[in-house]
Amino acid sequence: MTQPTEHYDIVIVGGGNAALCAAMTAAEDGAKVLILEAAPKDYRGGNSRHTRNFRCMHDGPLSVLVDSYDEQEYFSDLIKVTDGKTDEGLARMVIRASQECLPWMEAHGVRFQPSLSGTLSLARTNAFFMGGGKALVNAYYRTAAALGVDVLYEAPVRHLQLQGNRIERVDYEYEGVAYSAEPRAVIVASGGFQADLDWLADAWGPPARNFLIRGTPYNRGTVLKNLLDQGVTSIGDPTQCHAVAIDGRAPKFDGGIVTRLDCVPFSVVVNRRGERFYDEGEDVWPKRYAIWGRLVAQQPDQVAYAIVDSRAIPLFMPSVFPAIQADTLEELAEKMDLPPEAVTQTIASYNAACGDTSAFHPTERDGVHTSGIEPAKTNWARPISEPPFYGYSLRTGVTFTYLGLKVDENAQCQTDAGPVENLWAAGETMAGSILGQGYLAGYGMTIGTVFGRIAGREAANYVR
Amino acid sequence: MYADPVEEARRQAQICNSCRYCEGYCAVFPSMHIHRSFSEGDITQLANLCHNCQNCYDACQYTAPHEFALNLPGVLAEVRQESWEQTAFPAAMGKAFHRNGTLIALFSALGMGLLFWAARRLPGGGEGFYAVLAHNAMVAIFLPAFLFPLLALAIGLKRYWKRVDGMPVRLGDITAAFGSAATMRNLAGGHGDGCTYEDDDRFSHKRRVLHQLVMYGFLLCFAATASGTILHYAFAMPAPYGLFSIPKALGLPGGIMLCIGTAGMMWLKAEGRPHLQDLRVRGGEFGFILLLFIVSFTGLALYLFRDTAGLEALLAIHLGSVLAFFLLTPYSKMAHGFYRLAALVRDAQRRRSTS
């Protein structure tokens, strides 16, 4: 049984992928490590438990990955989604290191599987965890325990005492009792602040209270805020979060992957007033779901409604909650609590604006567009005409926040006076050092693994 | 326990179907992911493909206390159980055994043992066992006790096949199914590390190995009996057989494997998490494994103590438990082997038609 009063060389704040990679690496280098995980055991692992793959460079076929994926292609994929707001040096370092992460992960218990059905586009670039992120987290906890790493669950850290250029003390709670530890080194791997709705509302405005949080309710940014308040250097736009459009019926927290809805490109999307507000067919969904998080956030009550007809149903992944169904559009509008007249009017003018649909092609931009309405729908514009009709509500689902701790290539944190000599950060909490905006599927786990291992190595070096 | 296991399994499958993280573990998930909605037959087929390895449960981000409260191994265990009950012939028997498995198994074994005890009054006719009970008397009792369960199983499987919309069976479907069963591919975990049955999320091959000891042990014992029958009728070489004979060469290792395997399976089942099994039949399943253990143990004991005064009693207990085992086959855990094979054949068809 882990004793809160024992002495440890290194304390790691957080219990997800980056924390565990750091813990295992440091323990293998001989350090005595304690993980302080705020969540109970059932919910351990932060947002890592919701992940499904990591993006991995490879010169040739590697484990489940086919063909090759080189540094240049990887980096240009990244630049496309971040619009250039990327630290090129760190980004390339992560990319290059990703290749040797895969065998390291396997050696530490992670098992991979071929890309899941419906994700063929990622078969070359992303290695999927067998069983998903929670299976990865389970395997790492097993391996860490075998290496002598101790873990306390439900042990939230309240304060890291920064004195000059050192962290002197870690204050945390465990089973309702306050403890202080004085480890020689500290690694922060406790994610972003997206589960703190007050903070989110401060940053974004009151509508943020209507956002859904896709991941863990335990990422409240307590330690992040605590360090920033003491002058540790931050990075990333504090007002920004990565948000996508998800099923409006998803739980407030922890809905994870299943709440995604892929129907928008084949839909007409209206707001609460029954009006369209954006081109639903601008591009394929993987390239547009993040934009729609923002678009929905700007609508009244931060909610929107996607309407499709029966022909569209087989074109997208099944939804976790069944669609609302009706034989007429009026009835559907009523069931969805929308003004029926406005909805039927909007769809009638949309239908009238649809032209030749013979080139309709669900998996690529087909140029089947509307004419004469605003906003136009520029692809997949087929009339909504074949009953039964189906509707989904859409809400903004926050995945992560960008504000974090600025680190150097050794994962070390800093203040204006220079490096903090015994403080490192890894994972989502420092990802803003690399990603200024946007997101590339699977890159978060890559950052967490690479920087987790670096932080573990550096901290173990320091305490030796 | 769920009020309506099929409906609950449908709800859970819908969530699994929009996640798919477990796709690589076993045949259940690829078979599930071809559907957008699930008929009762689809759910039945998924349930009979599931080997209760529990890997998906430990990997699942949506198990309780999450509000989605997924427990796919648990709900499929209940659906599976009900599917055997609903397709059993005659129907009344299935339910009775599954609700009271331990008692029925014990009572049957004892009752049959007593019955044989009474057989002392019949004249013996031959050497060894046959001095106790004549060969013809044994055949008269065991032939119907062997044929009736086969008939009942055939009817049950036919009903199952209809329910899961089975297609005409090709040779390739059968070889694929037997190939999978021969290695228990679906208990290897997809990654080859086994399953997380007995110790939270730790993977091991214990269940797979023990199950195969039982399965191959049983098949060896069955082959030993069959070879004895052939020797008896075709070569006029009645029992008893010496150590260096075909029946003994098959039966001795088979009996030992069956003993170790069943004892191990009972231990493993006790270690397993009850809420991931079907609690209504857990007792019955223990009863069945115990019966199989008694069959194998008394079989070995018979060989060891064949020249002692205990022969008669041992023979009665052994043959009594064998009789109970045969008669209960369609209504006990033993049925799972047949339904699983049918599900694997059906799954081979699924793969054939989607590839």
C-alpha cells in the first residue's frame, strides 16, 4: 500500500499517458516515483482513456502501419491544420521521435490493431491501440507498478511551491487529508483546464457554460493555474479551445468518441430559429468538424440541428443515440422543438436551389451544389425529400485547451528568470508549446509519449 | 441482471458500434460493426460468438460508473443463456437445469449411481467391468442416453440456425469454425496475450489453456470409448484392455487432462468477476464442471482400483455420472460447445460474404 508520507525522488502530477511514460522512464533510470492522480481509479488516465491511436512516422511498414510516412509529409499534414502556428523545431523533434516510440510502447505493454472499420484514411499514419486508450492506460499502470512506481488515486495536487528557480514543495490531498511532499523533482502532466467551466466562461464568455466537455471532468487546470500565478511561463492563446460539433444529447463530461456525428455534410443544418447559417458541404467532415464546433457555439443557445432524409442514413457512421425520426418535416420540427414553418420554409428553398445531383459522391467533394441561396451548399447538395426524415441536435464539444506551460526541447519549464531547475511538463499541459491552433488526429498522444519520456529521463538525470 | 437482456444488448451494441475501439479483440466486434441496427437474431449470434474473455470490458471507457454503464460480456452472457433455453428441445428441460444446475447435476449423478447399484441384481457376463454389469445391459442403457441428447441438440441447433439467418453451409465454413475452436482463437485476445478473466486487467492464457485441456481431454476420452466399441464389435476384443492398448493410450492422458482442466476451470470461475457472468446459471455451471470432473476422476480411479473390492461401487459412480453427463448435455454448459461452433460457422459465412 502506497504511503502518502514516504519519500520520493520524483512526484508526477497527473495519471494519463504522458505521466505514465514519464513515470516508467524515470523508474527505469532508477528513480523512486510517485504518481498523484486526481481521479478515482475507475476514471484514471485523463483524456488518454478516450484516445484511440497515435500518429507515427515510419520509414517502412512498422507493426500495424502500412507503407511509409516520412517526416516531411507528417510535418506538412501538421502545418495544414495549424495554419503555420507551429513551433517547427519541437514539432519535427516529436515527429522524428515518434518512430521509436512504437516499439517502446509495445515493450511497455501496449498492443496495436489495424485501423478500425470506418477509419481507412488513417491506416498509414496512425497506429491504433488495441482496445483504445483505456487499454493503453491499463497496460502502463501494470508496467509502472512492476517497476516500483507508486500511485495515489483521488489525490489532487493543490499547490506547487516555487522558490527561486526550484519547486520546493508539493501540497496535495488524499482521503480528505492534506499532505506536503518535498521531492527532488516534479513533472506536471495534468492536462488542460477545459473541465473548469468557470475558467472556460472567463476565457470564452458565458455561452461556454453550454459547451459539452468530451473528456475527463478532472482536467480542471488547478496546477496549471497555480504555476502561471507564480510566474511560470505560459504558452498558447488562453481564450482558445479545440471544439467540435457533437451530438447534442451527449453527457456533460466524458462522452468521448461515440458522441461524434458525421452527418453534417449530408444535412441541412439550422439553428434554433430554423435558419441555415453555413455551407454544410464545404469539405469532407474530418476537415470541417472543428470549424463546426465554433459555428454552433455562435448560434442562439449554442445549439444547432442537422436534418437528413432516409437516403443519407447509410452514408455516415451510426450515431450513439438514435436519430429523431418523423414522416414529415413539420412533424420532425415539432419533435425537435423547432418552429415548423421556418424549418419547412428553409428546406423548401434549399430543395429548390438543388440542381443536377447525378454526380453525387459521398466520400469526396463532388461539386453537387445549390444555386441562388445564401449560404450556398457547395458539395453533396441533394434535396431533403425522401421520408422518413431524421434529425440530430448538435452542440459544441470541447476536446482540449491551448493555454499551457512553455517548455524547451528537454520538457523543462521556465520563468522570466530562466529554467526552473527541477520542473518538467509533458502532455496536453505543454502541447501549446507545439500546436498554436488546430489539431491533427493522433498527434496529442505522440506529444504525450515523446515529451513524457523526455521529462522522465531529464528528471531522473537530475535526481541521480 | 437485466430485465430484457436482448434490448439491453441492443442498447450497448449501439454504443460499441459508434466506438469500435475493441474491433481487434475477437470475432464479436467485426460481426457487430457490419450492422446499423440489430435484430434479435443478430444479438443472439453476437452472444454466441462471445467467449466472455472480458478484454473489451477492461478496455471500455464506458463501463460503470460512467452513465453508459457498458457491460458487454455480462449482457451477452445473459442473452446467450436465454438463446440456449429458447432453442432447447424439449423447451421445459433447458430452463429447469439452468435454474437449478448444481442440484440437478448432483441428484442425477447420485440417482444414476443408485440405479446401477441395483444393476448388481442383473447377471454379469464377462471379465472386469462386465462381471459387474453385462455388456448388453450397458449398451441397452447408454445407447438411448447417447442418441437422445444428439437428437435434442440437432433440433436446438436447427432452431438456432433459423434464428441467426444461417445460409447453406459450405465445407470452408466448417473448417474455418473448427480451426478457430481448435486453437480457441477467440480467447487469444487478438494480440495473442490471452484474456483478462481472473485478475482484473491482467492478460493471461490460463482460461484458454485450461479450456483446451478440458476440450481435448474430453475428445480423447470420447475417442477411447469409441475405439473400445470398434475393438469390441469389429475385432471381437472386449474390455478390459491393458495399459498398452489404443483405448488406454487415449483414455489415460485424456482423463488426466480432463481432471486438471475441470479443476482449473472451477478455480478460475471462482476467481472471475461475478457481474461479468450470468448469475442465474453460475451455480449450474459450477455443477456442470464438477460433474465433468467426477466423470474423469472416477474414470481414472476405475483403472487404478480395477482389481479391488471397490470396483463395483466405482463403476456405479462413474457410469452413473457419465449417464447424467450425457443426458444433461443439451441442457447444461456442455451445449455451449455446439452453439459456439454453430456461431463460428455463421461467422465464417459472414466473413465470406463481406470479403
